[in-house]
Amino acid sequence: MATISQQQLHEIIELKLKELRRAIYELKQQTIPYTPLPRPKVFKLFNNKGDEIIWPHRPDDLYTIKVGEYNYAFEYGVENYIVEKICIVCKYQPAKVLQVVRRIEAAIE
């Protein structure tokens, strides 16, 4: 049975955050005729013994994510430190990272 390296977990999370960022960008584009943004919804991507990952952290800014005790913005790109913080909160356990990935996919839909 193959094990997943930390680098692979980073790549998976980074890919999904980039997909989420792209979906936010597309959602905010103007339409003709004008269509208002959907009602804000908060997604709890991970919650385990006080360690939380919540998106968006602020409903008025979709490019914010709360990881543990801190808030991060990814409007201008997905930084490595955000990916690493998510993996740390998930304790680098593939099952927990997969849970976050699936919930990000659900948020994108």
C-alpha cells in the first residue's frame, strides 16, 4: 500500500484552493441581465476538537478562509503557507485532507 507524501498533500490542497479561487472569480463576473450574488453561505470544511477550517471567513469577502485561529486571504493567489496551515490542522492525515477536499468541491458546486 502506497503512502502519500506531505508534498502530495500540499499539491492536492493547492489545486483545490485554486479551483475554488477560479469559481469565486467566475461567480463575481457581471452577467447580462444583472444577476445578484447568491445568498451567503458558510462552509465548515473541517472541524476536529477546536481545529476549524471555515470558508468564507467573512461573508462579504469570499477570498477569505479561516484555518485554526487565523484568517487568510487568497484573492491574489494561493500561497504555500495557507496550504501548509491547512495540512497542519489536518495533521497531515490523508483521510482528513480528503474530507477538506470533498467539502471544497461541494462549495465549488
